Amino acid sequence: MDTRIGFGYDSHVFKPDVPLRIGGLTIKHPEGLAGHSDGDVLLHAITDALLGSVAAGDIGSFFPPGDPRWKDADSAIFLNLATEELQHAGFRIVNIDTTLVLAAPKIGPIAGEMRARVADLLNVEIDQVSIKAKTPEGLNLDHVAQCHAIALVERVREPDELTSMSAVIETQRQLEDVVEDLLSSVQGVPKKRVAPVYDTEDIT
């Protein structure tokens, strides 16, 4: 069986007056995570791990930085695209292993609920998702949340004729059409044309 591994990493600084979203859950905490989207550091890391496992680029390849369509967007949209890329390439998830690094809040009491939510978003069993948490002791990173993610995937069939959106997209306009279609199907937002943005700053 053909297997591959993808690695993902993300980090966000804590910010007051925004909701804290981690693993698709809204967590009660005085501060949330700064980001152009909802700042969900766990889903962003998993998304990049899945995309990396089939060499399909990263979040920024599909969701350009600064694009107003993704302002405060639910990161489940990004994860949805990553699973579609995986399926187009003929692979499925074997397991996901993640480690959150943050001083607070404590993840242990809600790890089970978080695993269940991520498993539901990925359409896998809960025992295929691992979520661990560590504190950044001695690193002076108490105001930052980080996440490392590894995805193990296996081939289940030959890839589709059009194996991946990233493999056939040739222009910025084609890329925008793809993400507009995705946003329209997931959130019911009508399509609109936005000028290309080429800033390399990470939007997630």
C-alpha cells in the first residue's frame, strides 16, 4: 500500500476581544487568536499537513493573503478543501497526530470533544485523531499558540483524471474561481470578483 506523510505547522498570537477557536470549537477564554480568518491554529496545521501529504501546496496557495473573502472565515472551509484534494489524488486519511503548544487554556479537559469535532470534520473515526497539548516552558511564548500536525495517508485508488486543483490551475484568475466556488458551496455566499493579491504574508 502506498503511504505518505504530511507535516503542518501554524502559530498565532493571542488577541483580546476576539473569540478563541481551536479545533473547530469556541472555547471560553479572555483572548482569542489573531488571524485573517478565525485563527484556528489546529485546523490550519492539519490542513497544511493534508495538503503537504499529496504535494498540493498550502493554505496560502488557495486562500491568498489579505483576501477579504476569508476575513473571519471558519477554518473548516480550509480543511474541507484539503480533504477534497486528498480524495482527488486517490488517498485517504490513516491517522492525524497533533501537538498544541500553549500556556492557556488547558486543552486536556476538552481534548475528547475536540477530537470528536475534528474527526467529524474529516469524516474519520475519533481513534484516527490524536490531540495533545504542551506548555511552552522557558520559551517566552506564553502569549502565542502553536500547533504541529502530522498526517499519515494511504492510496486507495488511482488519482482522478484531474488529480488536483493545484495541478491544473495555471492562472490567478482560475485559482480565484476555484475558491469562489468553494465559498459559495460551503457558506452560500454569492460569487464576486476580487483583484489578485500577491502579498506573501500568511493569512491564516
